[in-house]
Amino acid sequence: PDHTLSHGFPPMHQPLLPEDPTAADFKQELRRKSKLVEEPIDMDSPEIRELEKFASEFKVRRIKLALYNEKVGANE
């Protein structure tokens, strides 16, 4: 007998992750959304402008917090 591959475990006849309905639905939804991504993005859309505004404000807040933490650390 070939003991190098058996290790005492029975052979696996079922996949480790069976296809349940939710996994199948998720895969189908992912495929559908990936097709939508192929459409060109309007870089001047309100959503993009809103995202850029948020990113800019977040960057400023992060810099202010870093400066504040630096000052607090220097006073200790």
C-alpha cells in the first residue's frame, strides 16, 4: 500500500466549500457588477466630485491631528 499520500484520512469525495444557494447568488451578482465596471466612468460626475471633496477634507483633518499629537507629545 502507498502510505505516503494517505496519512490515515479517508479520500475526499465532496468539495471543501459546497455550492450553496447564497454562494451561487453571490458569484452571479459579482459577475453582473464586474460587467458594470467595464463602462467608462464620468470623472466629472457629482459622485466623483463628492469623493474628491471628502478625500481632501480627510487629508486636512489627518494632518491637523498629526500636528496636534506632535504638540501633545512634546509637552510631556
